[in-house]
Amino acid sequence: MINNVDNKKILKWHLWGTAFLILVGSLLHFAFEWSNYSLIVGALTPVNESVWEHLKLGFTSLLIFSIFEYPNLKNYANNYFIAKASGIIVFNLIIVLLFYLYTSIAGHSILILDISLYVAGCILCQIISYKFMCRKSFPKSISLISIVFIILQLASFIIFTFNPPRLPIFMDSKTKSYGIVKD
């Protein structure tokens, strides 16, 4: 437990993190193609236009940012892994629920709304993360559960990239295929 939580330092990192998630996540949309369709890159970046694959944008950019953020905040913030797991959950819920809500009303996806959902997901992810880091410490067992959740989310992205279930969330909206399409 950190007795002297540094709210200003945490806020600074979360503001930078929000910009990072939006910028890097947007660039990750093209990483699979830019990597000449590297399967290693595809494991953590979108390989098609499915909703599921687009969840990788927020997760992977948050994972990358956390590599730099954690060493700088571990002594100034509480609940680090709880904050990150909660942020991922909020990001995923925003993207999935609001995407299916608006497309059920509009009848199709609208690029500007998709981009707006991504940006909103990034912002809300960081707000939730900030709030958890500034709170009193939760029991260590909750941190362990959060770490397991993050690892399971990572594993699910990798597994479902190569072996996606035949569910609508995994279907490429353009090609109506699943996973990596081999030409």
C-alpha cells in the first residue's frame, strides 16, 4: 500500500497515456499489413475488420504503455494491476456494447462513429485506471485476479487470432471470414 499517493504524477501519466493509446492504437490498425503480414505482429494487432480484432488496438497499446508507466508509478500509486484490468474491461465494454447498439439502429457501421468509440474507450479506460490508482489499496488477492485477467485477455487475443470461434464478434465485416484470411 502506498501511503502517499501522488495524484498529480498519476494524472500526468494518465493524460500522456490517453494520447498514447489513441495515437499508437490507431497506428496499430495498420501494423499487420505494414509488417508484411507477420503472424507475430498479427497476434496482437488486428488481422481483419472484426469487432474482436479491433479490441486489440486498446489492449496492445495499453500493454505497451504500461511497460513504461509501471516503473514510474509503482511507488506512487495503489492498485496498479486492478486499475489496468478495470480499464481494459471498460474499454472492451464501450467498444462492443456501443458498436452493436448503434449498428443495430443504423443498420451498418459508420467509420466516424467507430473512431469515436475507440477514442471514448481510451479516455474512459484511463479515467477508470486513474480512479483506481488514487484509491486506498485493495486486497492483494484482487491484484492477483487482475493480473490473471490481463494474462487471460492476452492469451485469448493470441488464440482467437489463429482459431476464432464462429461468432459474429469474430467475423470480418468486409470478407465475412474469420481470423487470418490466407490468399
